[in-house]
Amino acid sequence: MKCVFLGSGSAFTVGADNFHSNVLLISDRGAKFLVDCGSDIRFSLFLEGYTYADITDIYVSHLHADHAGGLEYIGLSTKFDDRCDRPNLYLSNDLASDIWDRTLAGGMRSVAGQILDLNAFFKLHKINANGHFYWEGIQFRLIKVVHVDNGFFVIPSYGLFFEVDGVKIFMTTDAKLCEGENRCLYDAADLIFQDCETSPFPSSVHAHYSELVQLPVEIRRKMWLYHYQPGPLPDAVKDGFQGFIKRGQAFDFAQLPVTASEPA
């Protein structure tokens, strides 16, 4: 299996040189699974030669638009295309009601002659706390990470931990660093796809490069960095990381060590 980063930028990435940090997993038999579905997904899929019709399975880590805003495009497009079945939609149980009521219903609830709900567009798979799901025989374990604390409660994001061809992968999705909570995952993983803010004005809701560069070298050397801002980037390789992921970069999990091909 391999994964292609349809984009590697932050929520406010601009221009066609990068898009939201959405990832396309492609199995050995060609099945395609989208990890997060941001509002620019129609453009990022197109540039890699795909359309909504290629996507049969989607995972959503949290409800920000750069991770869930493209579900309206996928859901409406597949519903009114007779070639398509409803895509499978995997997400944490605590997000399942909010994703319709607070994210999608405004644009998808009403169609000609009908009032619809989420099940009209997707086959919903709710994942329990500390749970997992399977795709193409691979177990994906949800990892609750801290993203936004609004002062009243913590809004989480759910990363993924999975193993392919003997390679253990931790994909953080959007997350504060929280090294203490995540250290066991960092240690267990062979490959880490790490949320990395590079803005000169840290938002406090993402791991910032200035924090990540202080991690032990044995962790940094397993990390590829993504979800960064436009503009000049630090020399991540010099600082002991694998590097910053570029839009269109692909990772082949069947090869050890995991190889990353340059964008086409």
C-alpha cells in the first residue's frame, strides 16, 4: 500500500502549489481511502488524476473545514451519479451527530422534493472511544489528540495508528504537541506524519516547529512534517527530521525503509 499527500498545507494555504493536508491511501488492489476531506478536495484530487467517483471510503479526524468541508462535494456528487454507491464514512462516535448538524446540513439537507440526513449520502461507521476500524484488512486505531481548548472543553482531533507490511505508522492529524501523552506512540511508530505549524505567530492549537525541533533525535528522525503554512521553511533535514512533505509526494509502505517519491 502507498499513500499520496493530496496536499500538505494548513487550513489557510493559498495557491495551487499546495492544498489542505488530505491523504489518499491506495491499496495493492487499487482501492482508495481518503484520510480527511477538506474543502479544496475537488482541486487536489483533480491534480492527481482522480475524481469523487474514485473515493469509496473516507475518514474524518475532526470537523474543521480543511478536514471535513469537502464532504458536501463528495456526498452530493456521488448521490447524483448513478455509477456511484454511497461512500463509507468513518469517524469517532462523538463527531457523528455534530458533523451533520454543525457542518453539512446547511448545504445538504434539502434537495428537490426531499429533506435528507447524513445516511442519504454516506454509509456511516461510528467508532467508539479507543476503538478502531478495518479497511482492506488493515486495522486503523483512533488516537484522541488535543487540538483546541476553548476554555470550557477540549475539542479533540483523532489521529490514526496503523501497520502496513510491518511498518507502524502514526498520523497525528491536527494536534498540539503533548509529548507526554504521545510519547508511547512516538516510540512505537516506525514512521510519523506530524502536524507542524511554521507560522511566526503560533496559534497554540498545533505543534509548532520550534517545539518539535526540541524532541529527542530518535523521534525526529522518524518524522515527516505536514500541515505547515506558506512561505520559507526551516531546514528540517538539517534539524534531524525526514523533511517537509510536498503536495503530491507519495510514500510506499512496502519498501523498507519507507521510500518517499517526489511529486510528479
